Amino acid sequence: HGPIIKQNSNRSPAIHIIYNKLTMAYFAGTARFLLLIAVGITGNPSTANAASASPVSGWRSHLDWAALTSKLSSSASLIDTTYDNYKDECFPEFSEPSPTNHALIDQPSGMCLPHLYLGWEMSWPRPSENGHLDQTYDQAVQDLTDGSLESWLVDPTNPSLNLPSKVLFPAVASDVVAAVNFAKEHGLEISVKSSGHSYQGASSKKNTLLLNMNRYTHYAPTGITDCDASILGSTVTEDLSNQPCLLSLAKNKSSLIRVGGGENFDKVYRAVIAANEEEGYKYHVVGGGAGTVSPMGWSWQGGLGGTTGGRLYGFGVDQVVQLEMVLPNGAHVKFGPTEWEDASAEGFTVPRTKFVSGVCRSNPDEHDEEKWIWERCPEDFGIDFNDLWFAVRGGGGGTWGVVTSVLLQLHDYLPFSPYAFNLPPSEECSAIAPQFAEFKAHYYISAPSLLSVTKEHSLACGSPDSFGEIYCYGEEDVMQAWTRFLDTNNSTDPANVACLSGVPEFAGYAEGQIYLASNDRFPGKVADSPAPMTIGPYVAGVLVPQSWFDESEKNRKTIQEYAKNAPYYAFGGATASGSDQANSLSQAHRNAAFMTYFSLEDFWGNLFPQMFDVSDKTNFPPVFGSNHAGFLTAGPLKEDWTKPCPPEWTFEERREKCISFQEAIYGTERLARLEAIKKAVDPQFIFNCVNCIGNNLPEASKSRDQDDEPSPSASEPEPLSASPSDEPSGAS
């Protein structure tokens, strides 16, 4: 994901697909879409007329929208949106020779998505009045691979369209406060978009007010802070102003960067590059592989740093030092750990969080940040910041409120060394691709010592799930280890050694991305990879446990036999030891050797019972990685965990009888806690995004798409000791 090295990947282009019939979906969908562009989708008079009469225009027109706009800052804007906006602004980019999400993000309506089909429910344009509940997985596969979607794609009245009806571009936090209070008063749902990279389509939903954060205040260019212990004091101040630096120093770090709620990694990386060029290369930030990915989604799903030193410094959730949010109750808050303790005796490299404190802004209507006043929250505030800190960091974005800024940990700069296999491609190097795959497994996971590689040198490197790349920071010995590996396999031909080579030296990953970027429409920006596609990944990768992988040579050979793609090497080291033990990222992430993909039958029927503890039938274990989980992800049958959810079932049957998307990622116990926090933080389900925590609860299913104004509930948040749900989450 986000490779700096451009080459043949020596693997199937459809690595993310478990169900084999889906392997051509990306390409079939793209080809059909290019045909639509070629024949001119806007040239059909009946289509244009229908679009102009789109039923979502003027959504909830009886509400006093002027009351909302009167509270917005002068830089904010509120617009009506229709299918026309999506068609006219978003469709053309997918026909560009070098499409890029940089172009989609900046479109005027703010509706564009990195996968075109995300604009329809379940990324499936077939018309449906009930969200495809009465249709089958098999039918979806058939449509998305072999079917004719053209008439559905150009139909502005298609009931499966899943696009917001109004879009607000907030500029300051008070704009977000005003929007949330308006939604709360009128029983509206809010969807939230930073970069739109959610594979499930969590940032787009019909009959919602979309808060597109792309034009929100940019803090990163001036947001780096170097902490000075001599002026901080030893205790956290009541307004939490010194909390981020005190926590950073407790982690033996001394620098931070503040990132706004709409800034993506392109902006973050370029801010760090500018500071490094000015001050002599002292900072490093852990982030995503693509410049168009945002910390506001990537981090909350875990954040895999396979290209940016994650094995040295931890997951994205581990970089968060303080959060600033607007909550569903309309409060503007900031919060972070204020009590912590050393946990090195248990093998952790960062302190254990003991207590999280928060403050509320007492003048939430004030637009000028210099005049903000942070004070203790009211007595009846009713939100537990310990639970919120746990839930947001790992529990996904878009469901807990709106993150307006975050303070991220910066690390000391280390020299960057990228390597490429089989570049430029050759038959000779392709012939030893299996040996290179084995070498990477040895270097990262199974036997670095056999290559005379130290643990420290192994953890200095990582790879995304593309075959031929290795990214290292600081001291490493990849080339020496490669030569030793070939020697032990009696394959020291100089031509074989040369199949792996260092890439021309760059100061860092982002610098290389900028230099090698091929899209001259956006020069100087960190490239996005993969580029926009019509169809995104369908399913999720399995977090293969380190303990199982280490058990035997047989297990290692099992991976070679059954894995459908190159493993994602962003696990181990600090991803296990760098946790503050107060986040909701599943333990499967912490225990993983790597993430990879299997066929459904091979995994559930054979590998799953071997890899995971299935002895407690009331407690389904976390299995899937959350960052790259596709929109059709589901667990096995509830009554038999060794059988995949039948593809011939309707989605309603699958929802009833199969382990849910959320439960397969978080596990039964962690999901139950997250659902309880969700009901306490957002009892009206104002934030109810697709496949987010709480989205499948009975309370979230009430319709909000009627023209009549609903009567919002005035109920108080539920105590967290209450039952997490009226129905069991799944395992039984």
C-alpha cells in the first residue's frame, strides 16, 4: 500500500479477494466504467433531465437551515448536493490515464470517493429499496464481476445511491459544534469525511449531513512542538496545555505535531519535511503509505506503518498523545492521559495509561482559537474520558464524534534505506521470486538469527503487502543478509544477488514518494497508491498469530501454500510493546506476525481453529485486520465457526446467522465494551456510519430518512455497566 518502488509486483492483481470468483472485479468494473465515459454518460437527455429532478435536492427543506448558517464562520460553506455532483465531478477522474485521489478530494461538492462504487450501498449499484437485505452475496459477486451495471450507474433515481444530501465544509471547531447541535435538535444523522479512504464507505451515507473536513484549519505546517522539560513543571495543568509534552517526555520522546481534522498524510509529511530541511533532519513521523490517506481514519482503525517504521515505533493508535473532538452532545473537548506508570517490567516500552482527563470549551461559539477557553466540564457532562480514549483509538472513525485535531508523537530522525526486488523486471529475477519471499519471512519473522541478523536490524525494516519492497530506518543489513541467504541456498550467482538492490537514496519515505510521483497534475505532493478504482477490496486480511507461526516449520509452509498474497509486514516489535494498554485495537493486532489473505474455505475450515483459541464458544476471537477490511467482510456461521458464511444466503440471513463484520475484527468481548461506550456517548446515534461500531444495533436501525421531522430522544446516556446490547453480538 503506497509503494515507493514502481515495478511488477509478481503477484495476482486481485490479492485482496478471498472469494475466487471476485478476482476480475477490479478490472471488469474499470473496463465497463471506461466504456461509459467513452460513450458519454452525460449525453443522454433523459438521464440529464432525471438528474436535475433528483429527489434528494432540497433535503429537509422545511428545517431552518438559515439558523445553522447564521452560526457558521465566514469561511465555512453549506451546500445542497445531488447525484449530478457525483457524476459530473467524480466520474471523469476514473477515466484519467493517471487517476489520483488528490483530484477527487478537492472537488467542489466534497462527495467523491476513492472507489467509485462506494457511492452506492454496499458498493453495489444494483437498485434496492432495503439496502440489499433481500439480495445475495452470490448476486453481488455476479453483478460486480460479470454483470452490466451501466444503466444502474447513470440512474439518478437509483434507490441504492448512498450519497449525502447536504455537505458542510467546516473551517473552525465552532462550525462543527453548530452542525452537531443542529443535527441533535432536528434528529438528523451526520456523516464525516476527511479523505474518504474507508473501504466500507463509512464516510458517505444517504440522508445525512456530511461534514467534509478537507477545508478545516490546517495545523501541521506550524504544528511541531519541541518539548522543554525545564518550563513544563511536573504536574498536568488544569487546562491540559502541558499534558502532551509531559506524556511525550515520559515516553522518552521530545517532539509532537498537531494535525487538523481534515489534513491527510501528504500535508503532514510535507510539514515534517519542511521542518527537517530547515532544522537539519531531526523528526520522523509514523504514517500511512499513501499521501491521500488521513490520520483521522488510518489511526482510528489501527494504522499500519509498513513503510514508515511501524515495527520500530508502533501502530498509528500508539502515536496519539492528545485528542480534540466535538462529541455527539455538541461539546468541544480535548483529552488525554494525565496519570501513567512505568510498564517496562511487563515488556512495554511506553507507560501504562492509568487515568484520562478532559476539559470542555466554555465558549463553543467563539470562532477565534486564540480566544478559546478550556475549563473543567460541567457536573452533568456524563462522558467518561477513559472510555472515550479507549474507544476512539482503535474503534474506528466517524462514530464517536468529529476529531478536530490530534497531537501525534514525533520520533528522532533515522536514515532511510529502501530496497527493490526485480527492478527492472527480468526473467532471471522472476525465477527466484519464491526465494525472495522466503528471505523476507526469515528476515522479518521466522529466523533472522540464521541470517546473522539481529532483532534490532530486523525490526528496523517493514513491507506493505506488495511483493518486492523493503523499507528500513537506521541500522540494518538487508543486502548482507540477502547474500547470506542465497549462499545457504547455493545460489550466489552475482545476477541473483543483484535482483535485490537499493533504491537511489532519499532522506525519507515521503521524499521518495514525491520524487517518484508520476502524476504531474499534482507536483510536489506525496503520491497516493493504489490509485482510484471503481471497486475496492471486498474482504479483510487475517492477522496471523506470531505464536502459531513460530510453532513449527509445518505452519510456516502452510502460509506459503495457502496465502493468496504477499504478507503485510507491519507487525512485531513496538506494535506489541508500544501500547499504552488503554486502546481498543484488538489483541490480534498486537500478537500478529503479519497480515495476509486466504480463501474462505481454507481459512475457516482448516486454518482458523489452528491459529486461534476457539475453546470458548461464547467469545469469538478477533481475527481480521481493521485498516484494510473490505465492504463484504463477514465472519463464519455463528453455530459453526469452521464454516464460512454461505454466499447463496441473502444479506439479511447473513446478518442474522453469521458473525458480524465488527465482531470478526474486535472479538466478542471488546465489541461489547465498544458498543456500550457507543450508546453512552451517542444515545441518539447521530453518528451511524456504515459498518462502524453500533451500526448494526437495534437502536441504530430506526429510520431517519423520512421528510417528517423526527422527535429526538431526550434520554440520558446509558451507564457503561448496562448490558451492551438488547441482543447478543453474535457468538453464542
